Amino acid sequence: MTNRGPVAPQEYYHVYNRGTEKRKIFLTKNDYERFLILLYLSNGSKPIQLNNYRGSTSVELLQINRGAALVDIIAYCLMPNHFHLLLRQHTEGGISKFMQKLSTGYTMYFNVKNERSGALFQGRYKSVHAGDDRYLKYLFSYIHLNPEQPRTYLYSSYSFFIGKESAWNRILNTESAPLYFESPAEFEKEMTDWLKYTEVEPR
């Protein structure tokens, strides 16, 4: 179910997209890491030109002053041919601006690197409003359980929620999210238990 209505400030949305013709959009470790860096840098009011930071490490890029955040990134998972984000919009148009910067920046990088042209993603991103606590809580499991081995998967926010230190944690801002999990152990238990329940329809 895809949300077709306006995106409201201070609300939560499941945002996702996949490669055109279901093609892989992440081919190497560097591809995943470039997308993660763009998750951070695209989420700000200031325009950032990565060409001005050639030779910088990932840790250094995650310290760049990007300006005021457009959204809260609550959770994410990158899979070979698609990605999932759980976002909370700060102001009107925040998700749209963030996704435009993210999609354009990654497509330009991918096309130059792989000597291709044209669209990389399957049209405009999709968004679903997480309109109640039950569905919002479900999304934590749905997003993080995409990989077969979520605990050791490098390209999701699962590690943050089980208390692992990582430079990539800087991407996230979970302060606005409801406190569904009071400890890493409770988070892990919920992740495996929740999907045993009847599927929850988005609304």
C-alpha cells in the first residue's frame, strides 16, 4: 500500500525504492558506504559537494556540517536491489527534499562509476504513513529483518539498536521515536517475535 496523500510534518513514514527492472543498486562495499554517507549528508539544509572532500575518510565525511536536518532517520536497511528507511519529517517538504538529494546524488555516483546513463531507481520513491503504534512498531521488525543474518549485517541500523558502537550511528536520530524497546535484549526478542503475529496493514 503506497501513500498517495500529502506527507505531514512530525509524522512517521516507511520510505523505500528499488532498482529499475529490479537491478542491483549496490555492487560493492564502496557502493553501500557511499549511500550511507549520502544518507547523512543529504539530510541537511546546506548543499554539499563531495568533490570538495576527495580523500576524506567516511568518519570525516560524517562530521561535515550539513545544516539543519530535514528528517529524523529512525531506521534503515540497504539490500542489493532496494532500500528501506523509517523517517519522521521535520517540516513540510522535508522528506521530498531529502529523497531528491539522496536519489540524485547516488544515481550520479553510480552512473559515473559504472559508465552508464539513465534512471537507476524504479520511479519515484514510495512512502507509507505509519499511522498508529502497532504498524510503526511492526516496521522496526520488517525493515531490520530483511537480511538473513540481521545481527551481523553491516548495512542496516540493527547494530545501533543492540548497542554496538559505529561511526554510522551518526546517521540516525531516534530521540523522537517511541520507546518500544528498553534494552538491546528486548529489541532482539521483539525482532524475532513480532513477525510471528498476523500481518499488520499500513494506514
